[in-house]
Amino acid sequence: MTRWPGVGMRMLKSVLAVWLCLMLGLLRPGGMPFYSAIAAVLCTQPDVRGSLKVGLNRTVGTLLGGAAGMGMLYALKGMGVPALGAGHYTLIALALLPLMYLTVLLEKRPATYITCVVFLSVTISHGADSVPWLFALNRVVDTLIGIAVALAVNFLLPGGRGGERLKRGKGDALRPTK
């Protein structure tokens, strides 16, 4: 008979962090708790140190990607590039190279992925918005809320070490088994 792995603290903390983000989203008009929830899931790690590390990289990437995305949208409008056309998409794709390189120069390579995700989210999803800075700002704020909630939950609740699991199992249930 196969034994199922137990539910780990990381799972419970992730669910709680997402729920808190969604509830906070109800209090914040204009916000999108979707981005807070994603940040909360990604930043909830087995321990506080891991959450701080992921949270810092996510913060750096979010700020870089959000600022670059907002700047790109204004530059494209200033150049008269039609929104969401071939030229728009080509310039967005090309802008990824210096953006990625910037994370290398800043010695923040782990932030490269989220920098690009936020940049693409701002420039593609909201490329035709009349006020692009508003989405970029809300995207950054929502992500920072998710990071803060994940850090708070991870700090306040016990870690996911083997003896603190709800059911029997080895290690963190969200990690692949070897």
C-alpha cells in the first residue's frame, strides 16, 4: 500500500498567505490580488531565510521590470509606435536583452526571471492603456503586498522542518521527492 506524503507547513503557510492577499485585495480598489497571491506562493519558502532571499529577488525584479515596462510604454508612445503591433512587439522583445544584462551588472541574476515577467506583463498586457503608469504602479504594489504577507506568515508560523508536519512524510511536501 502506498503512503501519501503529509501536508507540510509550507503548504499551509502558502494557502494562508494567498487568502490574506485576496482579503487585502478587497480593501484596495484598483489592485489586483492575483499578483499578490502569486508573489505570496513564490515567496513562501521552507524557512524565513529562504523567504527573505526569494522576497528580495522578487522585489528587485518587480521594481526593475515595472519601471522599465512603464518607461518602455512611454517611449513607444513618444516614438509613435502603434500599440500591440509588430513594431511594438519587436521593440519589447529587443528591450529584454539590456534588461537582463542590467540584472547581471547589478549582481542580481536570480531576479532576472521576475524582472522580465513584470516587464512583459506591463508592456504586453497594458500596452494600449491610456495611462500605463497606473497599471505598472499597481502591479508593483500588489507584488510587494504579496511578498510582505508571505514574509509575515513565514515569520509568525513555525517552519516546515520534518517534525513539524501534520502527517507523516519526509522533508517539505512542496519539494520534489528524490
